[in-house]
Amino acid sequence: MKSPQVDAFLKRQDSWRAEFEKLREILASTGLTEELKWGQPCYSLAGKNVVLMHGFKEYCAVLFHKGALLKDPKGVLIQQTKNVQAARQIRFTSVEEVTAREKTLKAYLREAIENERAGMKVAFKKTEEFELPVEFEAALEANPRLQEAFAALTPGRQRQYIFEISGAKLSATRTARVAKHAPRILAGLGLDD
């Protein structure tokens, strides 16, 4: 059943409207529940998110929430960044491309739905398995209070800082981020608290 919120979303789209409408047609054929989540059309099975449709400047995409579980025989799934563990995208730049990949997309959707029905889960890396940026590791070794405060944070908050600091390309920027965030870590706060 089509969602009025998704209807409104599509009407507001200047970029990718035709692509979204074609993708919606394909996604609606799966029997998944259509709703708007995080401001994007989302398709779920028994309350569990299966796939999301979203647009960017250079492409639009469908994002499989547990895409890491998909076999990907066509090699079309993309991991947005190295830190994304579960989700995978299939990107499109035209309606023609959506149409050309429709059969593949439907096959991936069937697999994603079956995985959800089977209750499959993505095995996430533990926080301690993520590599600390050298600059952050040096700061923790040099400051036992900072090291203790970081260890006391929840794993999710630890990952936020690891990703934020390691996201900088330059060592000087990573060092500046460590200095900027150290007071928050010492206060027991996460990046977004």
C-alpha cells in the first residue's frame, strides 16, 4: 500500500523524481510496508527495515539495511564508507539504469526479504576491533585520565569518536580533533551529547 507521506516526498523532489518513481514501483511490488523514515521512503517487513530509497547529488540509491548479508553475484552493492558495517547501496544515475537493473534489484530484494524472514543478523565488529588513529592512541597513552574516561564510554560513543577522528585525512587535523574532543570524553559525553 502506498504511503501518503511518500507521495508528498516524491512531489517535493526536483532531482531523481523519475528514478524514485520507478524504484517505488519496483519496491511496492514486493509487498513490503511503505513508510517515510528519516525523511526517506523506507520499506519494511513486520516492522523491520529492509530497504530505503534516497538521493544524493550525483546518484540516487536503494540502501539495503542488512546488505552485508546479500550474496551480490552481480557485484552491484556498494559500502558507503569503510565504517558502514551492515548497509549496502545499489546506485543509479538514470531511469534507464533503474529499468536495466530491475531484474537484478528484484532478485536482491527477494533475498533481503528472505534474510529478514529467517531472522538473519549482521555480525558487527566490536568496538575494540576498530583501529584507533595513531594520534588518538598517542593521546590516550600520554593521558591516563583520558584513557580511563574513553574506556568508560559506551561502545557506541567510543565508535563515534574513533570514526570522527579517523575521518580526517591529515594527521594535523586528527590531532586537532583529539584536542577538541578530549574535554567531552573526560566529561563522559558522546560526540552528539
